[in-house]
Amino acid sequence: MRLKGQFWSGWYTALLLTAGVVFIIIELPQGYSSDLSIIGQGKDAIVIVHDSKSFPSVEFLSRMNVIRDKHKQQAVFSVADIKDKAGAEFAQKHSAKPLSLLLFTADGTPLGSISGNRSSDVILDAIEGKFQWQHN
């Protein structure tokens, strides 16, 4: 009987892990480019420094969707994934860690960074303040 209980325990664990993976995939934000050449191309740019293997980083991207949807007319958004060679080099060049935002003016001038370990409202206010956008 003990073997039967271990069998179901293993299936239950596998089911929970599968459900977790499916949830993460469903919740992944859609439409983020990893093209960092967008910086300095005539529109303000926000680069999200991301670790694709980290749940907090994935959750941060999800929270950024609201901000991106609100300001997609004012800025382009891109992701620098530190698990990718180009993303890691970019993050290192700008001394940035995952869960941070790097802001660039339309001509590519670095404007600063914002830690993502804050509420979405605080991040939104900080972005609008740094770019001097009007609060909508």
C-alpha cells in the first residue's frame, strides 16, 4: 500500500510542477523585443533588465505590461536578458542588475535607472518624472 501512496505522491508533484510551468508561460508578457538597437532612434527607450530564469524577473515583466500599455506612444520598450550574451554585455556595460529599468532619451543619452523592486505605481511615477511626461 505504501508504494501506491508514493506513486500518487509523485504524480501529484509532477502535476503541480506542470501546472506551475503552464501558469508561467501563460503569464509571460507578449511583444517585448530584445533588440537594443532601438536606443537613440528618435523615441525615448526603456530597457528592462531581465533574468529569464528568475520568477521575480518574469513577474516584473508582467507588471511592466501596464506601464508599457500606458506609454507605448512615448517610448519603445526592450528587454536585456542577462541569460543572453548581448543582454548580459548590455547590463554589464550599464552596471545594471535584473529587476531594473534603464532609461534613454530619444537621442540615446542615458537618463538613469529605476529599481523594479517597487510597486507599479511608484515605478510609473519615477518613469514619468525622469522623462518629464505628463501624468495621464
